[in-house]
Amino acid sequence: MTHTDDTISGGRGRMSPAVVLGGASVAFWFCCPFWMLVWMLALPLGLAGLVRGSIEYRAASRNGTSRDQPLTALLLSSVGTAAAVAYMIFLATHPDLPIQG
């Protein structure tokens, strides 16, 4: 049985769920050329990574453990979420694009 602190901090040698979520939100932008579909997947993944990363960061601060993975997760999730929001704004300001037709 795993200890609760190990699952929150990610344990040694394992990637935390927040890093996976943040990495997936960024990876979608680089791997899939259909940005019209990607932002719908990247936005929820990025937001979930931000929430989970902040929870892991607070837990790491309380426990006095390394904050490297939560900070990495927050950075990746912020980039993925910002890209999704920027693309949403781009779509909203360009009504002549085929996706809005």
C-alpha cells in the first residue's frame, strides 16, 4: 500500500499526475496539426494540470519535499492553457475563418 504523501509528491523516480497533464496539454500543440480540435482537449488538460500542480506544490511546501515536479507541472500547464486561450481569442477575433462558418 502506498503512503498518501508518496502519491501527492509523486515519489522518487515517478512523474506526478500534474506533470503528465501539463505535458499532454503542451504535446497536443506540437503533435497535432488540427488546432481547431486541439484547443478543446488542451484547455481542460491544462486547467486540470494547473489545479493539480498547485495542490502538489502546497503539499510539497507543507512536507518540506522537493518542489521541482509541481513547478514543472505548473509551467507546462500554464503554457498549454495560455496557448489554448490565445487560440480561442484568435478564433473570436477572426470571424471569417471556416471553423465559425
